[in-house]
Amino acid sequence: LRRCSMSVSCILPLLLLLLLPRTSALQQHTSVQEAPSGSLVQQPLTADFVVRSAIAGGFAGMTLELALYPLDTIKTRIQTRQASSRKELFKDLFKGSLGACAGIIPSSILFFMAYEPAKKILRAQEINTHLVNFISATLAVVSSSIIQIPTDVLKVAMQNHVHDSLSQGISHIIRERGVSALYSGSRAWMLLHIPRLQMTYMIYEGVRHRYKKVITPREIQPWEDSCIGAFQGLVNGLVLTPIDTIRSRIMLQGAGGAVGGKTRKEAVGKSEGVVQVGMKIFKHEGGAALFLGAPQRMVWMALRGAVFFTALELAKKTLGVSSS
């Protein structure tokens, strides 16, 4: 799965860009833009469109990461049971944030280099809108995983004080466990992020489309994008908390951190799989442990949706990229 995702991650954006000249004949059917009257006019799918979409996505990803990093740190420490006191829980809440931004920006760029063109190309085939969003989000998350998974491994480790800096974390993990350890929890990551982003974009774009069709045909305002983004975040936050908890445990284990009462030395063994970790949590800590940090995650995901989609839509508007 990891090798497949890495291969697809490398070739997908290039493949989509190669398809752009062939899609020029479909310009009357691709990127959709709203006219003042509420009718739909077409915007051509070009390399410039892809670059602008990628820049907007990178900006939104950076804004999101910096704005909500402290809450993400608290959530992760609760899930991994690394905070022995309130003081420890709230200590160095921005630890690892620079490393996370260094990963999230190119990851977001890769995501939108795949998502926006795929969405436009698929819509030209007159495929069901929900299926278009589903397929586009899947391709995009696989494309961005080559950068995002190592970023998350290092971020979780630094949030839990396993490593003091990004460079130290990378060198320690590679030296002790090899490059493959940077992809610890990749299956859990895929199990979490593929359905999360599928749900995110299906709910967000579905609600946004319905809102414009039923409530108002005018241009949606930033505060309305915030509300729609927050709604999808609440749904996501509750449904996918167990997988997020398992992902955090596996990634911390892969980075050489102490998990579930083990010492750091004992944790530097072979990483356990998604099912093994999930069953172990259920057996030794109870089913409720799978929902550790659920309230924080729901708040975090709601804020995440509000911040991300507001920043994304504002960036796209500034750069002249239409939102269909």
C-alpha cells in the first residue's frame, strides 16, 4: 500500500498536467464559474488554473496548520496518554509546528494539483457529482500522502517530546529504524484520511451546492463558507475518532515513543498494525479509549473546516480560481 501510494503520488500530478492539452477541447464543459445572474459559465482548464489552485491550497493548508496547531497538540497528547499532568498537557503547544508547516505546504499543493483537475476532468464526463467528489478526493489524498505521512509521524513525535527538533527526529528515526519508519502507521493514515477527505469534500461541496440552489443564488460569503466547513468538521470529528486514536498510537510507536505504558526502549520494536493496536486498546483500556480526545477532535475538526475552507475560498477568489 505504501509503495503504491508513493508511486501514484509521484506520477498523478504529472499525469494530470499531461492531460491538460487534451482537455482543451473540453473547455466548454470543465471548470465552472458563476455569472452575476446566477447562471453557470465555463472557465478553461489550463496549467495556469492548476498552479493557481495549488497555491490557494498551499496557503489554506499553512493557515490551517498554524491557527489550530495548539489544539491538535492537546488532542494528540490525550490520545497517546503522554501528558501526566495539566502542566505537561499544555507545555510547548507549538512544538513541531515549523516542521509541520514545512510538510503541510507541499502536501497541500500536491493535493490540489490532483483534486481540482481531477474534479474538472471527471465532471466533463457527466459523472454524478457526489461520485466526482469521492474519486477526486481519493486521488488527491493518495497523491499528497508521500509527504504528509512522514510529516505526521514527526509531528506526533515532537508534540509528545520524543524529539526536540525536526532534524533530530528525522536522523534518529532513520538511524534507529530505517526510512520505512517515517511511514509508520501508513495504513491507519490511509484508513483515516481517505474516508475523512472523501466525507469532507462530499459534505462541503454538497451542502455548498444545495445552499446556493435552495437558499440563495448569490455569491457565498466567507462567514457562510465557515459555517458549512464547520458542519462537515463536526460530522467527521465524531465518526472517525477511533481511527485517529489508532493512527496517533502507531505513529508515536514508529517514531520510538512510549505508548500504552511501554518505555521508549521497549517501543522500538516492530510496529503493530491497525487491527492489533485497535484490539489492544479495546482489551486493555476499554472501548471508550478509542474515543479519547473525541470532544477536542470535534471542536478541532469544526474549527479546521471553518478556517480551511474560508482561507481556501478567499485565496481562490483572490487568485481568480472559480469555486464550482
